[in-house]
Amino acid sequence: MPTDALTADLSLALVCRVHTEPDGDDHTIPYTLRFAVTAPRTVAAGEEFGVLLAPAPITFSPKLSSGIRDLTLCFRAPTGARVVRHALEGGEGAPYAEPLAGGGLAVRAPGPFGPGVPFTLPAVRWTLRADGGGAVETGLAGTGFADPAWSYHWARTSDARRGTVVGYPQPTGTLTRTLPVP
């Protein structure tokens, strides 16, 4: 049975590229995503256990956009474990999940999401089986702008601008770490 559960609020720093049309401007910005996470600190090798990764509410500024749509948040495949199942819990904007190559998971929410109004993406609940081959880690995918962990489309009606944001975790996207013990 899992012991000594970790429940924490964590922040992950992302590097994001904002693309703006019709002028074709690209610039980078720092961004932070926050999560409430729950995972056992240790489990027996071969044991089944749960991990919960719950994004904190997000509010987009009305100064920057009139609306957001097509949000995607990508989670890498857990290391050191076999995925038994996953489930999405809660969330707004008609969320759904799609598998990623290599066992990860893309959480998508078409929206639309209005500016100045908090909304929540769904929590991901992984059920895992520790394979005993090392630490079990979960977290965001993404290695660069061509392989983002976070993306969305935005529009601003006041000046007829629109665009995309893509981002990846920097320096790391790890959210939980569980150690198998004999």
C-alpha cells in the first residue's frame, strides 16, 4: 500500500512564444502554470497506485485578449511505471484527452474561454503500477516550441489581432516523484 502521500501546490515555469497576426510578430514571454498534485512518496515494486495532477484555475487578461480557444496541455508518459488507466476529472470548455506517441496524454479544451473569467482545465488521474525500475515521475511533456506542452489560440477584437501561444517547461516539467521500495 502506498505510504507517506505528498500533496502540494506546485508552479512550473514555461517559456512561451506568442505569434500575432496579421503582422506576423513573434516574441517570447515567461508563463507559469500551477498545479495541485497528490502522489505517494514511496510504493512497493509492482504495486498499483494513483497520482492526481490538477491544474489551478486560469484567468486570461481582458487587456491581452477577447477570447481564448483550443487549449492543449500535454503530459508525458510516467517513467518507471506501467499506466493502468487514466481519467479526467472536472474541467470546463468541453475537455477531452488524446493519447500521445510514447504513452503521454494531451488534454484538450476547445472552449471558448472569456477574458477575466477564471476557468479550470480537468485534473488528470493516473493509475500506475510501479515497475521497480527506478523513480516514477509524472509531469508535463514538451521540449521546445516545435514540441510544446501548452498551446492555445487567442483573439483581440479591439485591434483585430489574433494568434497562437506555444510553450514548454523550463527547466523541467516534473510534477511528482514516487520511489519504489523493496
